[in-house]
Amino acid sequence: MSRGRNFTVAERAIKIVGVMAGVTLDEINRELEAEARRCGMAPRLMPQASYDMEATQYRNWIDQDRRRFWTHITRPHAIGDL
């Protein structure tokens, strides 16, 4: 089954900044839904497993190289490549 469309730059920023700020998954998903509505797109939510994995991965590399944070938002790589 297809996961649907890719996250937009704004949606990736919401996800990553939310995870880094310690925001709950429900809060992040509410913002993702609101962003999708503003853009006239179908909502794409963040699953719990992604939230857990990204919380671990992002915290590990954000302190090492802050430029990678920006690069991942604008030109994303698979989480396993981080």
C-alpha cells in the first residue's frame, strides 16, 4: 500500500522542529493537518514509530552538525541515511 504523497518542506520543518522541541505527537499531527488544509492538500500525519525514531536520530546528529538540520528539511534523506 502506498504511503501517499511526500511531506512538503513546511511539513518536514513542523515534524523536525516539533520533535526537537519535545512537542507531543498529537500536537505535531494537529499542525500537519492545519498545514495541509492551508495548502489544500490531503493531510499526511506522522506515525508513532516515525516520531520515536526521529526523536532519537535527530537528537544524535543535530548537536554534531547543525547544517545537516537545514539540509534535511530542504533536501531530505531517508532517516536511515542520517
